[in-house]
Amino acid sequence: MQAFLAFLQYFVAALLLLAAFLAVYVRVTPYNEFELIGQNNAAAAISLAGACIGFALPMAAAIYFTHDLLEMIKWAAITGAAQIAVFTLLRRFAPAIEQGHTAPAIFMCAMSVATGVLNAVCMS
């Protein structure tokens, strides 16, 4: 039972951190990804999916390597900042993504995931 409670604690904390990250991320971008996704804008979905995966991978590593909720929260802040930095560096693609162009969205997705993978590996 104690293992299940630990799982639940980490899982709920990770979901809350992901939700917090998404809330911040969509405010940083010049468009509302959720609104664009509702309008069937695949580019916005691809870009946001990459940011989510790029955030979740380091969170998984933080849980695995640290076994400490406070440490996981610290890594969430670092990971969120890294994902926002990726968007900031590639901000010039934002108008194309908003217009539904998938090529820049795929590139932004790939860079977000790559940053997340590197972030996760560096924790070990």
C-alpha cells in the first residue's frame, strides 16, 4: 500500500506540474494553442505536443533519479525554463504555426523534444 501511495503522490504532483507548465507556456506564446487546436490547427497541436513531451521526459528522469518531491519540483522549474527558452529562440516560427504551417511546427516539436531528452540525460 505504501508503494501505491508513493506512486499516487508522484503521479499527481507530476500532472499538476505539467498543468502548471502548460498554463505558463500558453501565456508565453503569442497565440492560444488550445483555441487553435480547437480550430483543427495541426501545427499548433504539433508544437504544443513537443513542448509537453519535452517537459515530461525530464520530469520522468527527475522522479527516477532523485526520489524526492522537492527536487522534482526544482527540476520542473528548470525544465519549464528550458522549454520556454526553446520557444523564445524559435519565436520567428510563431506566425507560421498560427497560420497552420506544419513544417515549422515539426521543427519546433523536434527541438523541444531534443532539449527535453538532453535535459533528462544531464540529470543522471
